[in-house]
Amino acid sequence: MNYKVRIQESEEGYSVSCPGLPGCWSQGKTEEEALENIRDAIQEYLAAVDELVKDADVREVEVIISESNVIGGVEC
């Protein structure tokens, strides 16, 4: 899966968030470290969501987005 992330340079290094997953963010001293850390944060976020809906009646839907609308992202 690919998720769009927003990265910002700060005095401490880099801050990175995933707008599609509210509250999912991380940081790192380098851009590379920040991107590695957001991959882990996204995986943990999705695992927490799975745990929250474990016993619920849940459905999945497929959403197709044309490639021309997808820009960047982090592959998980």
C-alpha cells in the first residue's frame, strides 16, 4: 500500500505525518530516518485499527484511483 506523507524540516531534524491517518506522525534526525519511522507508525496505526474492529461486523470496499491522481507516498 502507498500512503501520502507530509514531511517538514525542523530544528531537531524532520517531522512527518500521514494526512490520511489522523494522528499518525513520526520524526527522525534525517529525512531517511523519518520516512523509516513513519512506515513503522503507519503499520502500528493499522494494526491498532484492526484490533479495535476485531469483533465488529466490518466490510471492505475497493476504491480505484487513477495513477494520474497519485503523487508520491511511502510504500509499506
